[in-house]
Amino acid sequence: MTGPEEGLQVDTEEVEVLAELFHQMADPTRLLLLMSLFCGEKCVCDLAEKTDVSVSAVSHQLRSLRIARLVRSRRKGRHVFYRLDDEHVRDLVSKGLEHVRE
């Protein structure tokens, strides 16, 4: 399948995965969680406090973000820490915010 730019080749699966990625980022709480991770790794309880969302709700949203490969997690004792999956995530959110601010 040819994409919007001449010569850009994408297949249906790539388009579906990309749509799901943007769907995950479209939720205000999930987007706020991603932006909260810009300055580094945080535990669920810190993210809940920073976003004024319950720990349970934050955990649920982070699970969706992890499945979408937007964040990574690691367990240390009873705590789970999250960070952005890679710099592409920061770039996507930053570019979107830059577009909104123009």
C-alpha cells in the first residue's frame, strides 16, 4: 500500500499498529503519565501523586502504555518503576505539543 507521501510504502498491519499507538496517546491521563516520565523513571505511587489519579487507575493506564510499547517497567521489591520505552516516545509527545502550541 502506498502512503500519503509518494513512494512511502506501508502495509495494513503497520497502519493498524500506528493507529493503536496514537489511540493510546490520545487519552489525557495516559498522555500526562508519559509527560511525567520525561524527567526519568518513577514508581506508580509517585506518578499517582503527581497526576492526582488513584494508584489503581495509574497502574491500569500504565499497563495499557506498556502493552503499546510506550513505557517499560521494572520491579524492585514491592514497587514497580516505569520509564519511557525509548526516545521516540519523548519525540512523539514533544512534537505533538509543539504543534498544539503553534
